Amino acid sequence: MAEEKKSGKKQVMVAIDESDCSKHALRWTLAYLKDSLADSDIILFTAQPQLDLSSVYASSYGAAPIELINSMQQNYKNAALNRIDEGTKICAESGVTTPKKVMEFGNPKEAICDAVEKLGVDLLIVGSHGKGALERTFLGSVSNYCVNKAKCPVLVVRTKA
């Protein structure tokens, strides 16, 4: 079992990204499940896709300056840290002052499911972007992937239409 399980508390992970949908899912969770989560650890999770440097290499004829690459990587990391900070502020507004914070790099849907297993998560909560069938076919859906692949129950919070 994961080390987090030693505390005896349930592990509830909310996946957040830059979208309003994920912020809505976090706010909804804290509002509607507050009593149920009283004896749970809240984990704020964000996944940052790997930096795509193909355009940088192409525009510099294959010899991109290392300073540019380092700067881009730092900007990606800062964006992820800002998402975690924003999630922490949303939690504080609801009286949750000590959420666990986890940031991973990689394909978000795979990183979320890997974190579920690694952290021993009991409930995963994700927002829904409300993509139509055609968009899901071509772009995929993180929430749909998690529903089918995560090793725990998944709650998908939709925004009101």
C-alpha cells in the first residue's frame, strides 16, 4: 500500500488544470462533499505535458540556445505551480488549509492515473470540459480516460450547461 495510507485517512485527489472546468470541480467538491471529506486528505494534482521543442529546433535550424530551452522549461514549471497555488487558494476559501500538492510531468491523463495508483487514492475527482462526441473522438477526453483506466472510483463534475 502507498505510504499515504498509513495515516488511516481517505485520499481524495482533485485533478486541476488551467480550465474553469477543473476549478469548478474543485469548488463543487469542497462545497458539496465538505462533510464527507472531513476525515480525508485532499490532494491537488496537476500534470504538465512535456515541453514540445520541435518548433524551437526547426526555427533555429536544429541548434536552439540552451538558455531558451531552460527558460521555456521554467515557464512550464511556473504555470503548473501557479495552478497548484490557485487550487490552494480555492481550498483556503472553503476552510481546507492543508491540501497535499502534487505536480507531475507527462501526458495528463496517464499522469493522473499513475498518480492514483502511486498515491493510493480512494476517490479521483475531475472536471469535464463538456466536449461533444466529435471532439472526444479526435482529441480524446481526460475524464473519459480516467473513468476507464483509474484504479479507483472517479467522480466527473460537469459545469452547468
